[in-house]
Amino acid sequence: MGKIKYRRLFAAIGLLFFLLTACKERLGRPRVPVDPYYITGSRESRDHLRDLFMLLADENDSAENIFAVVREIANTCAVEKEYGKLIRFLRGRVDNYPDDPYNSYYLLMIAYAYIQKDSLPVAARYFDLIVKNYPDLIVNGESIHLVCLNQLIDLTENPRQLIWYYEELNSRFPEKSDLGVTLFMLAQAYEQIGDWIGAIQAYTRFLPYSGAVIPSFPDADFYARQQVDFYNASNKDWTYSSLSALLSAVKRALDENSPRELRRLQAKVNFFARTWEQGEADITDTADFSLSDFMRGDSIRYEDKLDDSSTATGAFLRTWGWSQYYSTWYLYFRRINFPLDPDIHGRWEWAGVYYGEKF
């Protein structure tokens, strides 16, 4: 029993000696007064923050240890939803220690704090600042620049800025992004600023990624292929300045039962032939689409006027008498959307055929 008491006494003396030594070491460190402004939250959080700020006072500590302490202080503020304190603290760290290798991470936390405060434009400015002015940093296996670029693409509406972000994302992180989506959206951004050459180049880069799911643009493949093929067509003599002129030429060819003339009037790129149930991607190559195979016997007849569903950019003409399973065809005429060439933009083309009656 006596041995046990002595062991406890020696253990207590040893622990007291350790605590005195630790206090002596801490008292010997350079100290910075703890700003009570940051001591917030529950009692447990306040005690935790005091300890963290005491640790932060050791300026001789390694950069990695200081980073761990700073991040823990910021995380504690975030848990307490003290985003204003978090922003002020980290902003002060960045301003006072401009050479800190972890500043890009601190700025990232500031940006997320502004998101929590619903200050999205301010958050976007911080994401942009990080990407353009601070070196990349890998934290937990993830690139901070990659995180910022993805956030900027979601937050930005300015097409010129989006172009820069998409180009940066595609060139630096091709394996971390959905290239089909980013290339198509890059082309769309080029269109918005009127850079049609840039748009065509981006659509051309997009084409190998056929099948990519583009949010709110289900016919992306067809649209991109149409733009690229139309750009590459050297002669666009199938286009007409007005819908009425094109209709007159098509009706005349039908009256003459002339597949050769109809063939001449077809669009030479992206001409389609499909049922109403099929989608934009189901395009029949015009090289294999011979109208003469469907014009045997009586001449083809057509309505005197366009279908009621016709609009200012697309028109339908109901025809019948074709020697095929579907006797009725709707010829589809489209106003050309190609601002790259002002002489072609706004003209009309016979773009395709829908088999069967409309639903």
C-alpha cells in the first residue's frame, strides 16, 4: 500500500515539473495580446480561441503549424457563424504577412464567408483575385485555383470574363473538367461578345465530345455541328434572301416534278430527314438522300399556304403524294443564324423534311 502512495506522489511531482517547464517555455515566447474582439461564441469556443491565439503568438513556429492554427481560428469563427470576424482576422493576416505561402487559402476562406453573407459579387472578386494574383496551392489534394475557377464560372455573367475563366480551366485542368460542357459554353460566351471566329474554333473543339449533356441546351451537338459545317461550306448558293422567294422556287420544282431542281434547293450542310418523334441528332446525310426515289408516279402536291405553326425564324409547308411509307411530308424552312457572315445572316434555307402528319 505504501509503495502505491509513493508512486502517486512521484507521478504528481513529475506532472508538476512538466507543467512548470511548459509555462516557463510559454512565458519565454514573444507574446501578442489576444484581441477580445475575436473571443466569441460558447465558453468552450472562447477558451479554445484564447489557446489558439496564444499559439499564434509564437512567430518562430513553422509555417505549417501557423497555417494549422490560423485555419482552426477561422473554422471556429465559421462554426459560430461569426463571418465578419473571420473576414477581418484573415484579411489582417494577408495584409500583415504578404509573403505567407498560405494566403491564397486564407483568401478562399474569406470568399466563402462572403458567400455565407449572400455577398456573391464580393466573393467573386476574391475568387478572381486568387486566380490572377496568387500562386496555386494544393490543400487536401485539391487545387485552390480549380475551386476558384469553378466558382467564378457559376457566379459570373460577364461573357468576356467567362471566356478567360473557361480558357484557363480548359488549358490548366483538362482532366478535372467536363471538356464537352466547358468548350460549348466557351463558344456560347464568344458568341455573346460577337467574336464569331472564336466561337467557331470553340465549337470545332467541342465536336469530338458529341453526347455531352449541356444544361438548358439539349441540341448542343446539332447546333455546334451546324455552325461549324456552315462556316466550312465554301459556296452557300442554296440560300435565298426571302422566304417567299425560296417557297416559289420549291413549289415550281414540285410542279415540274424535278428531283434535280429540288436537290439544288436543299441546304448543302446539315439537311435532315426524320420523323416528328426523332430528335435533332437524327440527321440523314444529304449524300444518301435522293428525292428521285420518292417522286414516282403522280406529282407532289402542297398546301397553298404555310402551316399555322410557322414563325418568323422557321416555317413548315405541308406536302403529300410521296411514294414512301409516309406519304405526307412537311418541308421545313429556316432563317439562317450566322452573324459571322452578314451577307448570309438572316437569309433562308430549306433545312429539312419531317415525315408524317404533325401530332
